Amino acid sequence: MKKKVLVGFSGGVDSAIAAYLLIKKGYDVTGCFMRNWDALANNDYLGNPTINNSQCPQEKDYQDAVIAAKTLGIKLLRVDFIKEYWDHVFSYFLNEYKEGRTPNPDILCNKYIKFDSFLKFAKKNKFDYIAMGHYAKRIKAFKKDLLCKPLDKNKDQTYFLSQLNEKQISSCLFPLGDIDKPKVRELANKLKLNIANKKDSTGVCFIGERNFKQFLNNYIPAKKGDIIDISNDRKVGTHNGAFYYTIGQRKGLGIGGIHGEKAEGWVVIKKDVKKNIVYVSKNIDDTPLMSNRITVTNINLLINIDKDYHANTKFRYREKDYDTYLNLIDKNTIEVKVNGLAKAVAPGQAAVFYTLDGIMIGGGTISKVYLDKKRLDK
């Protein structure tokens, strides 16, 4: 008897090709579109000139999913996890911004929605597995089901899966682990899928792409404050809310040219949410931006590690891995020592740990950032 698989079917090309590859392998495949954000109730996209107001972006994705499922000849279900998303993902997202940290909601979205609420829905409906269109590869290592980096390193999404436990990993198939994005597009065009050339989503998980500052302003009222040059404590601009900015950010600062000075780019060095001040520098290698010791909390560790465990650590998606040593302080805290200097490590973001050969062994939330003994995030 064929194994039954419920695929998270988003209306994008990756999930559609994931479904197709599973069909080719002989699985009994059903698609399922998750609706986790009520745009009308939250009224966050209306009036945004970057969005077509005639249709909610999520509803457009659903219609794309309906057509793609029909082309593939599979049934498409639809399920709502709006309350779960608000309780476990979006509330945390807002609270972290209010505290001046930069959260990554996609990680919580995977932990609590795609690999929890969705998994429970699948099991309740007698599916053997769930599957997703993530670029990740499931392997056996350390006598466990773990994830490692996929064939397409440019699309590697293991960073966003760093809070999954072994049970969640073992319940999911990852058909895109051994395929690259150009091949996905090629297959989609051969199948004449309606979403073959649909661009990848880069917005907040399930909320989508929108004017981010305008979106946040619906929930955290903007408050003007000073942008200060950290090198001489002078005001160089005005912002609409310190919580909007991320350590290492270079674009969208709104700092105009300064009379009598050479025009140069600025970078966010740190921010003080209580005083509503954003500190910037023209020097990307400014000391407050460089660190070599990071405290990571909310640990999800999939293997046991020894003292000074040699691992690669990624502090931000699509940035390089750093050569590091990990020390487990307690069951919820790891100290990461960087071999050299790490750039723009931001509290609230995820730190994700890998073996030296690319097996994802866990992750956590960046809590404190140091250069030697000096704390930089205060």
C-alpha cells in the first residue's frame, strides 16, 4: 500500500515540485494550503501601494495552489491555524521588536505551525508523513534522524529548521534535498505549472511581502528619535522608531548627505530602544559591530556535545558560517566562542550550529554579544 503524504502546498513553485517528486517516487500525495494570517481582520495590507488591494496576497497564493494542484492531479485541502500563529509566532515577533531585538518568525513558524499544528492535522487525518518544500536533507547521523545542508547551498534553509526536534524531523520528507533551484524551475516549466516562474517569497512567514515599517506601525506605534554618529556623538538623522532597525543594517536609514563631507554609506552599530536612539557608523569594521563571544539561549540541541565542541555557527541567514567552539553552560544556554571576529551579530536572531561536515545539530536565540569581556549589545 502506498504511503500517504500531506504536502504543505503554499502556492509557490518549491512546494509544487516537492509534491511532484513524491508522486514520482510512488507516494500517495495530497496537498494542503495553510491559512495562518487573517489580513482582513488585521487590516495590514489595505492602503499599501506595493500590494494589489483587490485581493489579499494570501488568497492569491491559495488560488495559485488550487491551479497547481489540479495540474498535478492531486487533491488540495485547506486548513486554518490563525489562532495558533498569533499565539505562538506573531505575539512573540511583536514582543521581541518592542524589546529592541530582531526576531526571526520563520523559525517559530516552522516549530509551532508547519511541524506541529500541521503535523497533528496530518496524523489526525491518517497521513504517514508530512512534506515541505524546504531546501534541506534528512539523514541518519548520531543514530538519529537529523538534517544536513542540501545540494543547493545557495537555497539552504536548515537555518529556519533549527528549533525542530527529532520527532518532527523524522515525520517529514524533504524532496528538495538533492535538487537545485534552476532544476526546480525547469521541471515546473516542463509540467506547465502556473507558478513555474513565480518569484520566491521574501516576506515574513505567512504574512508575505509588504512595506515592513508600515506593517509594524499597525501594532507598534512609530515614535521619532535621533540617529547618532557613534564616533562623535553627533546627530546625523531622524528615525521613526528604533525597533525598526537591525544591527548591521545599511539600507533604508534615511540619512541624507552632510554638507562638507564625502558621501559615504552608514551602518547601524547599535540601538537603544528605551532612549529611542539608533547609533550608526561609516566604518563597517567599527568595534561595536565585531564580536567574538556570544551567549545563546532557548537552546534546541539534537546531540550531546563535549566542552569546547568544535562546530560551525551561522548567526544570520545567507551569511557565512563561522568557525566556533561551543560550551554548554546549562540545558538552556550555550556560550559560543568565535575563532576570529563575527560581524553584526544581532540579539534576537538565531544562532544555528553545524558539525564541520554540515549536519545541523541545533540552535538557539542570540542573547548577549561580547568582544572579549566587553558586552556590546548594551
